Amino acid sequence: MLTVIIKRTVSRLDLRNLYVSVACNNYILRTKRYQSKELILPSITSKGNIIYRNFSQNEEKKKEKKEFLPQLIPGPIIMTYSIFNTFKMRFLQLLIPTLTKDSEFKLRDIMDSARKAASMVSIALANKDYNSLYNLVDISVLQILKSKVDTLTEEQRKLIAMTEESIFLCFPYNLNFIMDSEDNVTVVLELVIHYAPGMDLNDIFSKSKFIQFTRIEHKCVSNYTFTRDYRQGKDTYWIITHLNHCQIN
């Protein structure tokens, strides 16, 4: 059984601690005290439900229909780098802290927290734990996700769960800002994550320096867009304004 425990320890929701804030019902109710909530993905790694079957299993299991994860939201899926965006982000990393007056803005730190937050959110979706995602995921996006996830089988939902150990590639696709005025700047970060559901890549790489990705039964990709409105004199936080998952093999 895969268990992820999320502890609330901060009084302000920020991307730098977003990954510890998935269970945010009390935050939404604007209470000052936080509770810990346990997100459990039943049997994702149990022996009876393991996704990655070895060669020694009998022919009947080989003939079983493989579950496939469709897109959670219709639209284009980003899977690769953009050379133009990569160079643009180098410049914006220097400009955005000045525009937002946020001296702590560092893309590397934000990326690390965003990756952890995306992992937590994906596990909550796999559990159909929608209540813990309010105020973390845009409400309109969450409604679309709910309507889709509710139609998936349990095996398909397991493919949504993106543990940190299953991630083998994570990179920023784009970084942008919208400046309405000197006191109102919106920053948008687009993230691409490739992962192998149900696998512990850290354990695999500790045993071997090489892994044949072509032999991975399920390879998935996710797109996450994090947005933050910087307003002078107000505490603001990052929110996920778009996310998508799908299988690519």
C-alpha cells in the first residue's frame, strides 16, 4: 500500500511549501489550525495488483487487456523542450524578481516544490480525493478533472499517481508574466513531467546504471501550469490553473 502523508505546518500557502499543503480543507474554511490528512492509493504496489509484470508470468496474464490512461482534459499535450523558451526563461529569471519585488524568486527552488506539489495532486486525483484539492487547483479545472476521473477504472486511476520515485524527467517548458500595472504582476510556470507509474526508479538505478525505457509497460506524461498573482500589500499564493495526464505508449 502506498501511503503519502501530507502535513500542514505553515500559515501561508506558497509554492515553496505547496507540496505540504494538499490537504487544505481547513485552509479553505480560513481557520488558523491545520490538520494532517492521509492520502492513500490502495494496492498500487501490492503484489496482486502490480502493473509491471515480469516475463515469468503465464500466457493467460499476457493476454489480459492492458489498461490505458487517456487524456484527463482534451487538448494538446507538451512532451518536449522548447529551445526558444529555454533561452527566454534565462532572461526572465533575472527580470521577474524585480517586477514582482520577490527577492526569493528562484526558478530552481520553485521547480523543486512544483514537482513535489504535482506529485501530491496526482495521488489525490488517483484517490478521487477532490476535497483536498480545493484552493490548490482552479475550481473550473477541478470540475473538468472530476467528471473525467470518475469515469476511469481503478487500474486507469493508478496510472495517474505520479510518485516522486516514478519521475524520470521533469523540466520547465515555459515561464511567462503578465503585467497589468506596477502593483499587479501575474507569473505563469508551465511544467512537463515524464513518469513510469508504479515504479521506483531510485531503486532500479541503485542496482543498475542503465534502464531500458522501451521495456517499461506504462510511460506517462503530465503537464502542470502554476500561476501566481503578485499584488502589492497582499499575500498571494500559487495555484494550478491547468493540468493533464496521459499515457504515451
